[in-house]
Amino acid sequence: MKILVTGGAGYIGSTVTGLLKEKGHQALAYDNLSHGRRELLPPGVELVQGELSDRAYLERIFTAAREAHEPFDAVLHFAALIEAGESMQKPEIYFRNNTASTLSLLEAMLACGPRRLVFSSTAAVYGEPEVVPIQEDARLAPTNAYGQSKLLVEQMLTWLHRIHGFEYASLRYFNVAGAAEGAEGVVRGESHEPETHLIPLILDVALGRRASIRMYGDDYPTPDGTCIRDYIHVADLADAHLLALEALAAGAGKKAPLIYNLGNGKGFSVREVIESVRRVTGHPVPAEIHPRRPGDPAVLVASSAKAMGELGWKPRYTNLDEIIRTAWIWHQKRYRA
């Protein structure tokens, strides 16, 4: 298949792009490089630098491919802002970048592109879950603007499916972690500027790049008082995206959208993640307790039973120490080089 990958030069997008190439598909990465990096792309994969909001540019890309008798079969959509904490300070930029810009992409697809999409959604659409682990039919009530910006996209997709027959898979996952080496030898790990994600922040402490790690709240209704999250390895996530793409190509999304949670089914608290890093790295990790951040649910753990049953997906990395070990190896190479 020929696939357009938005956000294709990012951490997750480039991992999926590498897997697409490995499986014999043709991928075109579309990225504004605000967070992505060219060097993450596999050799031979073309990068088109552009904004997701540029509907006219996207239409030209789709039209040129069609006129060359090589139309795109689908879009894998990763381009988005992802910081829940920032979204509670600047919600407007999340609705502009994540929701409105995705509408521009969808309009371009309806006008002259493929009508098949795999959407990178989030478990943040659930908010404070009533039952854990979370099932796909759980109440959707985001507690932060990031989750709301993604839920609005899912709601748009529901109507496009109903009215235009638009086929899509929405994959809801939360904390992606670890590093993965592609068949072409490129190793892709998690890195943001500035960094806000828990595992790379703790690894920075172990590496001596930070003095301590901040824990935001120790009074949540959890066994140790800190938030509990589900962590999924980026390689497992990439596998799920290809399985969803193949299911859409086989016609599975014609009657109803494909909605799947993706996680390892286990929840780990902030304290447990810190202890795991201490075990893996052998370094002390000083921790400081700070007030809660607005919009942080106490527990987010997804049930992946539906994805396993319908897509045949099976995560390979279910042990937290193992996930962190892959990240630690990459982290040392990146920041000690």
C-alpha cells in the first residue's frame, strides 16, 4: 500500500514509517519538523515538510499521486501536540493544532485523497474512569484539553463515517515508552524539547542531567498515592497500527469504525516507575513531591482485549523493567555521545 504518514518524522510516526517500509509498503512522511527529526526516517523514505493545517498543499499531494496513477491507499495520522499539562495552560493551541488542523486534513482527504484513516487517539478521552481496566465503550469525559481535542476529532470521524462512508480506526493509547531499532538500523527513542514525559525525565536524573524527579501529587486514591498509568512499548504500538491498517484494507471498517484501546493491561504508579529506573540503571533517583497538576486522572489503565481478539495483536513488551531497559540503552547513547 501507499501511505501518507502525518507526523512521520516524530518518535511514534517514524517508528511506524520504518515498519511500513520493512513490510514492503510505500510511505511518504508529512511533518513540519517542529518536534520531528529528519534523521529518524528510514533511508529512502521521502519527507514532505508542511503544515497539517495547509489543506491546499495536502490536496496537491493527493492529486499529484492520483494523476501519476499511484494514489494513496490510506493516511496514518500522528501529527499533534501531546502535552496534557500544557493543554491546561494553553487549551486554544490544542484545539487549533489537534482539532482544527485535523479537519483540514479530513477535508483534503474527502476532496481528493483516500477515505481511509488510522488515527492516533488517546486514553485521555476517558478522563476519570468509572471502571479499570477501561473498555472501549466506557464513558468519554476528558479532564484536560488535550483529551478533549482528540475526542472532538473522534466525533468528527463518526459523522464522516455516517455521512460519507469514511473508514477509520481510532487507536486510544496513553504512555508510549521505550526505544526500537528498525530493520534499517535506525534506533528511535523518546525525546522532547523541552522534555515533559515521566520515563525520559527519570532517565535524565539517572544520567546526571537533572538533579531530581518531580512527583505531582502523592495524595491520589491509589495504593501509594501517586498516579497510575499504562505503559506501552513503541514497537508494540507500531505493530498495532499496521494491523489496524490491514484490517481497514480488508474492509473491516465499512460497516462500523474500528475503536481500540492499546496498552499492556498493567498499571504502574509514578513511584513504581521511579523504582524500576533505579533497578535498571543502578543509579539513585532523588524524588521531590509537588502539588497535583490540573487535569491528571488518578488511574488510566486500558483493556486491550478487543484489539487482541479482533486484530490478533499481542504486545511483546509487558514488563516495565524491560521497556525501561530499551529506553535506557538509547538514552545513554544519545546523551553521552
